[in-house]
Amino acid sequence: MDAILAGGPRDGTLFDAEGAALVELDIDGLRHRYIVTNQRHDDHTVYTYDGVIDPKGAQPGTETALPRNP
């Protein structure tokens, strides 16, 4: 384990980053994003929480984007 997630639903989780600049986790139908930083914590690279998106195209709590019939 060479990296740690900071913030969000997986705060404090250790994982193998394999040099990734961005980590996306699908949790309960939503995609949570973590971005690499230049910070270190206990010899682990820190990935900070960047937010959540709905892979269907809408933001959480809003209407999912669907085709509209005029």
C-alpha cells in the first residue's frame, strides 16, 4: 500500500495507487473521485476527495438527465 485517500466516503483507506493521477470509486451507484496531491502522510501519497458524480449524467439530488420529447 503506497497511497491513502483523504476525505469523502473512503477517508483513510490505504491502497496501491500504481502511479494513477485520478482514482474513481463506484459506491452505491455514484462515482466518487480522488485526485493525487504532492502531500505525504506516514510515507503514503495522499489522494484528496474531489467530489461525486452520477454516471447517468445528473448530480446527486437532482433529476437524472433523460431525453426530452418537446
